[in-house]
Amino acid sequence: MFRQSSEYRVAAFLAEGFEECEALVVADLLFRAGIPCDKVSVAPGLTVVSSHGVSVGCDRSVCDEDFDFSGYDLLFLPGGMPGTKNLRACGPLCQALVEHVGHGGDVAAICAAPSVLAELGLLEGRRATGNPGFQEVLVEHGAKLLQDAVVEDGNVATSKGLGTAIELGLVLVRRILGDEAQERVKAGIVYQG
């Protein structure tokens, strides 16, 4: 049962062809910590099919008349292909990312999705990481590439891929609720890292 422990709100944006485990692992860890995390479709309709053919039901769509990006404290982009390309093609999401980061709002991206942030100019001069197949895009757009599982630089967190999704989720829990909450979630999932 979900017990909300924070007013901080996260939106995980899902596009056709997303990597379901990256999205759901992070959302699950936030849920375990009591942090509200809406799954948000970037297309009309609430069912999004992952890169592996898994249908996931979303809570909201950016196409809803009453959808408001500013209702969220953190905007999260899971990777996957062609999901990342579909995230990049969503004009309202890209505009919201630029505005959100510009106003000091938190953003996180994993796997191929940091390339979206890079192409929008949001990683220029920042430390970042991403999937090895997309790291060149980060460098081309001025990021300082690191090979850590998760890289935090101010209000932006990036991560390498599915194998680092737990670490990203735990970092976000720590950022939002602190070390004690992170340790509680680690114990709850029997984290061995």
C-alpha cells in the first residue's frame, strides 16, 4: 500500500518503444519511499508499448487538456529505442524540459535518454553519463562525460542504462528524502550494491 511521505512529485514520461525496466524500477523505488510518481504518456491514450512489447498503463497523458508539467518537481526520462527518439519528438515535453531546468527544477534521464537533454542544450558544461552507444551525442553537445553509474550535476541526474536503474532510483530517493529514506528502501529491496 502506498504511503505518501512527500509532497514532491515525479513524472516518468513514457513513449512508444521505451525501456520498461528503466522506467518501472525507478518508479517502483520512488513508490517504496512514498514519493508520488505518475507514469505519463507522451501521446494520446494511456497505454504505451515498450521496446520489448510490454503494454504499460499510464496515469496521465501530456495530451490531456488539464495536464500541467509545472505540477511536477522532477521530470524523468527512461531510455529505450525508439522510445528516446519519440521523447525527443514530443515538442511540449522538450519545451517543458528546457523551462524546468532553466527554473532550477530537477530532471533525470537514463540510458539513451540523456541524449535528449544533450540535444536540448541542457548538458552543456555539465558532468553527465549515458548509454555507451549515445555518449558521443553527450560529448558533441558539450557534456563532460563520466563513466559512473549515476552522475549528478546540480539539478540534473543521468544514468547509464538498465543495469544502473536501481542506483538511479536510490539516488533520487536520497535527493528527495535524504539518506535515511534511501537506507530504508535499500533494506526493503535487499540491495547488495
